[in-house]
Amino acid sequence: MTVRMAEFGVSFATRERAREIAGLIGSGRDVTIDFTDVGAASPSFVDELVGALAECFSGVVEFCSLSPALSALIDRQIAKREVGDRFHVLALV
């Protein structure tokens, strides 16, 4: 399944919003989170999104079309939560 974050907005800032989006994604085996046309996301949003996805997805979570700043934030949270075996940054814009 591919989730296009731009369908939810172009800028993301709160933990609450991350939980809301993770809830809309639901649960499943594998998901690709596409950040095409997303301008920014706060560290707290990224932390909560990675955490929520780590809890509800047992398979692979891939992030694509990231700016360098978003890539760095997501990489940091993947390392912090020790989910690098399942979570991957695929491509930068």
C-alpha cells in the first residue's frame, strides 16, 4: 500500500496529527509513505509517526520522496526506535 502524505497536507507539526494520520493508514503488512510535495514536518510529528507505525505495522515501512531535512529526521527516529530492520528511507528529492 502507498500513502501519499500530500493528501493530508503539505506541512505537518504535531504529535496529534501524526497519530491521526497513522490511524487513517490503519494496520497492515507493508506500506510506502510518499512525501512528494510535502514541504516540512516537525521533529515531534516525525517521532510520533514513526512510533505509531512501528506499533501497528509488522512488515516493511518505506519512506520515499523526502527532502534532505525530512530524511535526516526520519533516519534519526528509525535509529532511536531501533526499527532499521523494517523501516527504510528509499529516495530523496
